[in-house]
Amino acid sequence: MTAAQDDELTRLRQQRLVEMREQMESQAISQMQEEEQAAAELQNKSNLATAMKTVLSSEARERLARLELSRPELAEQVRQQLADLDKEGRISIPVSDLSLKKILAGLEEKKHNSSIRRI
């Protein structure tokens, strides 16, 4: 090998090493962001669970737990709405099972309120 080839090989190795370091740094940053997002979601769920213990009666909590088994998205939406209403002071505490049924019926009514017209 000549000196020019050695220099070229060394330069390529250095370039590849720099690329690998940059790639590792970007992966580490994205992993940290994902972990922070997961921790924030976990904290939010914990806050909602704590809020539901004070906002809902025991029967209503049981109903919401059963709803979560069949429709987790709806249960999460109801939890968030109840927590927001509680923060704003627009809901009487504790929410009874009957009140929760009315809230759920209202949400279902909104969903099924669309109609199809024939022309």
C-alpha cells in the first residue's frame, strides 16, 4: 500500500466513525424523548386515577372500569372530561352511577346522531 492509500483509508475510517457517533447520539436523544413522553403519559394517568377516586362514587368507578374493558378510548375520554369539569368546579362531587350513565348516554347520543338522507 502506498502512503496515499493509507491516508485515504484513515480518512474513510474517521469519517465512518464520526457518522456512527452522530447516529448513536440521535438514537439516544430520540430514546430519551420517548422515555420522557412515556413518563408524562404515566403521570397523567396517575393524576386521572387519583382524580377519579375523589370525583366518582364507588359504583360509578366500577361502571367506568367495566367500560374501560370494552371501550378504553371512551373511558379515557370520560375520565378526562370529568377531571376537566372537576378542575373548573362545574360538577358536583361525587358523581353518582346514575349521573355517569347520563353522561355516557349523552356521549353515545352525540355519536349516533348522524343521519343519511336519500336524494
